[in-house]
Amino acid sequence: MQFIKGWLQYFKLADMKGILRDIDGWIRRRIRAVYWKQWKKIKTRYRMIRRYNIPEWKVHELANCRKGPWRAALMLNQILSDKEIA
């Protein structure tokens, strides 16, 4: 962490903080997309999403989503917090 902070201070004129924030958001979304790809079957998605104590109708809606992994990663953002991904 100190390495990154030092790197940011060195390049602070180049607005590295904003760039790294964008990269961090992209990486977290990519990780969520990988989780979605690992949960291949609807039954698995249903079981994994149900762990997060959200309403049953919402679990059903998310598990049966036919969108691609990149779009589904946006929906997983509602349930998977940043602490669970990191």
C-alpha cells in the first residue's frame, strides 16, 4: 500500500488518483464477471445469490438473468461488496 501511495505522490500532477480509481472499478467489475461465469447453472446462481439475504423475488430475477457476464456484473454489484471481492 505504501508503494502505491508513494507512486501516486510522484505522479500526482498526472491525476493518477482518478485513473487508478477507474482501473480499480474496472477490475472489481471484471472479478464479478468471473464469478458469474463460474456459476454456470441457474441452480448454482440461485444458491450463491441466496446467501446474501436479499428478497426471494430479487434472487429469482438475478439468477435467471440472460444477459452476458459483463452486464450481470453490474447487477452483482448490488450484492457483492468490495470487501468480499478483495
